[in-house]
Amino acid sequence: MDGFAAVDFAFAREVLQRGIAALFVIAFLSSRNQFPALLGEHGLLPAPRLLAWAASSERERRTPRRAHLLRPTVFRRWRYTDRRLRALCGGGMVVGAVLVVGIPQLGPPWVPMLCFLALWLGYMSIVSIGQTFYGFGWEMLLLEAGFLAAFLGSRDQSPPVVVIVLFWWLVFRLEFGAGMIKIRGGREWRDLTALMYHHETQPMPGPLSRQAHLLPAWFHRGEVLGNHFAQLIVPWFLFAPAVGLWVDSPIPAIIGAVAATLVIATQLWLVLTGNFAWLNWATIVIAFSGYGIPRLSSGGGPIPLYWTLITGAVFALYVVLSWWPARNLMARRQLMNASFNRWQLANAYGAFGTVTHTRIEYIIEGTRDLDAGTATWTEYVFKGKPGPLRRVPRQFAPYHLRLDWLMWFLPLGRSLEGWFEQLLIMLLRSDAATLRLLAADPFDGASPRWVRVVSYRYRFATRAEYRETGQRWMRDRRQVLVRPVSLDSLR
């Protein structure tokens, strides 16, 4: 580092800008494919209703505090339509792709800044009206990373030190916050048994999750210990390169690079054994901010005065905003995946403070038979969640299957949510947009006469069970949660 310029971090900037832009492309693609069916004009939780509620609250000046809970979105000024949503996603994908190629980075620093701020505001417009289908920590993580990436500058100048430091602070909050959530959470993280269950009960297992689950107990205990080390100890060393401002030695930079490597290694293991949308990939990308490697960096010219002032103002803003997440890290009742301002900057992060020990799946079944009592039932198969017992779980991450994730949360609640009832109605109507969210339409476009919901306990087959049955999952039926219903009864 040299004054205001992080001259050794040009390679890190390349990875940060291109990697974050690529994740925005995936996020916009996911929204374009799923938002209309989930939250569109005729979706399960129509966003226009939310916008109408916010508008009426403001007009009548009722419960203004509640009205302001709706975060910034362009759809408050321009009426939401599915066509406009798709146009926004298409534009976001184009801007993101241009940044991945690196074209805006060839101009002055304000050019990539405007591109990343456009991605940030565009995707925030979607997240703000996404309700429960967008209530995931990696949404705010992508938004915050996109905002910070806007101030990394262009290839003609070295990256600003203050922005690189803010990326370290983001990795620290993400990793250390997740580590503290686990230590304060379920006992399984303290007695080192959490990963004896997690590979099997995680929301969306991947192709290697069963193999990971069948590893011996001593390995799972080692996984938990490694996780605690990577999340509670390693993040502190990400700040080591800052010592290079005062000490002329390569050692601080090496320490920072080693810390970043350990974070990336643990995230790659999670990529191999799970399907956590872009959470792990985003962590990997921003962890590259720890690589201050002169041999990989082409340096750059001096930072213009106006850019130093802009990035300095961003840093000062973050110093103020960081009071709340810093206090939260030390709080006894630590918040997980919380935002302390409407712009979702300087957030608190964390995941899986507790691990479920048993996997319960809600299976939706349908039939075209007249008599539900003697009917033959056919299961609706989702793309990512367990269903067919012989099917190998697929790898979808970093793509995000939102409906599949929400289905995992249902057994953890006390009652079925409103969107789930609407899902049953859409299936009874054989709604084409809804059926595209599933792996296949079991009735080939025809509407079922009845649907019902049955709960099953799923577990991975042992090696002996797999050799005997060819099944990767074993399940036992628990109860009928929703008795056979028709479209007339649900209306």
C-alpha cells in the first residue's frame, strides 16, 4: 500500500469487480425467471398489492412508520408490471455482463461507479418488494458488495485503500458474525455434532451432500472445529496488510493473503457439499480483497483528487453506519441477517445458528380421479428439494431456487403460510407460470381435481441401503397435513 492507493491490490480489484458483476447477472436472471410467478401481477404474493398498501398508507398518513418499511424501489414511482420487471432484469444482466468483460473499467473511475450503482439500485428495487421470497441474507450481501464495488475505480488508477479496507470489514462481519451466531446458538455447534446432521438436513442438498454426510463422526467434529477457526479466528488477520502502511515488510501482506485463502478454502467445501445460492460464491469473491500481490498487480496511476474525496466520503459514511453492526456482533441477542438502514449498507450477517436434526418434507400430491378417497395420487416434483428417492440431488448454486427454499422453511413454522395456500390454488388451476417453477408437470397441462399435502421424514440412505435398494433417500410417511381439496373449496 502507498498512501491512499492500494498499489498491490489491482488483481484483487479485477476479481472483485468482475466477480460481483457476474453474481448480479445470476441474481437478475433468477429474478427474471421466477419473480413473475412468485410475486408478479398474478403471483403467489403479488407485489402490486404491497405497493398499493404502501401508497395508501402514505396518502392517508396512517402508520407512516410501517409505510417506510418498504425500502427504495423504482416501482414506487413507476407502476409495477411483469413486463417492466423483465425489462429491469434484462438491463441489469446487460450492465453486469459488460462489467464482467471489463469495458467500463477502461474509462475514468466514475464510469464503473455508475454501472455498479445502477446494478445496486436496480436489484434493490426488486428485493424491496420481494417479501418473504427475497428474505435471505445473501440478497443484502450482494447489494452491499455491489455498492462497495462502485468505488474500486478503473484500471488507470490503483484501488483506493479505504475501499479495500471496507471489503475486509465486509468479510469480517460476514464470517465473524456467522461464527458468533453459531457459538451463541444451538448446542450442536458447541459439542461439535452440528455437521453430523447438517449435510442431510440443509435446505437443498447437492450431489456430494450424501457422501459428506456418510463420513465418520471424527471428520464431522473436525469440520466444526475448522469452521470455528475459519469464522472466529481467521477474519481478524484479514486486516494485517494495513500494517504495511507503516511497516516496510511483505509479511503483513502474506498474512492477509493466507487468511483470505483459508476463508476461500472453507467456502469451497461448502460449495461442494451444498446449494446455498450465491452466498458461498459471494464470500469467495469478496475474500479476494485480501490478496495484495505485487506480481499479479499492474499498479496504476495516481488517484485523482476528486476520487479520493468521493471514496473518503464513502469511508466516513461507513464509519458512522458501522456502529450498529459492530455493537450487534457483541450483543448477547445477536441479530442475524439484519439491516440497520433503508439502503442495506453495513449489515449484520450470519447463518445456521441452529441445525435441525430431522428432515421433514412437505410433499404435494395431485389426482384427476373423481373420488379423492380411492384416488391414485401423483407427486409434484420440485427442482431442488428432495422428492424421488433414487434421484441424485443436483447442483443449482449460485442460481437461487426461491420456491424450493421456502418449502424447506415450512416444516419449521407453526402453521402453513398464505403463499402456500395460493400455490395449491395455482396447481389446481394448472397455472403455466407456476408449473415452470417445478421440475415437470405431472398432468401434462391438465388440471388435477384434488390436491393434498403429506409430510414425510427424509434421511440419506446408508451405503448398505443404497446397495440393496438403489435409493439415495429413505423416507417414512408421517401425516396428511392438508386433506384433499378442490379448487372450489380453496376459493
